[in-house]
Amino acid sequence: MPERLVVRRGLPASYSGRMQVLAWLLIPLVATILGIAWVVWRSREPKPVDPEQGMEELARFRHAMEKPLPQLRRQPTSDDEGAEQ
């Protein structure tokens, strides 16, 4: 005798149960992927409005990089004083 399956909404019970599990697993996964994509898209740097603004920002950056670094001024500790003697 063929095995009798309980049918809900036109689908066999075993198929319906598997699809419910799949939906419960895929919905949070898809929502997480969409959330990550939205955060990455929102956190990207805005493009300059016009090329002149971008060139001015690049010139300011180059000027800042050309400046020498300030000297490191460190207060001597008790360990430093003992090593000199």
C-alpha cells in the first residue's frame, strides 16, 4: 500500500515542514546581507561635487604630508635615569 501523506494547502506535510524551516533560516540571512550592504553603501566617502574641489583637497593633503613631523618630547622616567649612570 502506498504511504499516505497529510496534505496541507496542496503540499505534502514533509515538503511544507522543510520549506518552513528553510524560510526561517533564509529570512534572517537575507536581512543580514541586505543590512551589511546598506551599511557599506552608506559609509562610503562622498564623491566631490566638482573636480576643482577634489583637486583643492588633494593639494591640502599633499601640503600636510610635506610638513616635517614634530620632535618626540618624552619625559625621562626613573628607569631612564638609572641607565645613564
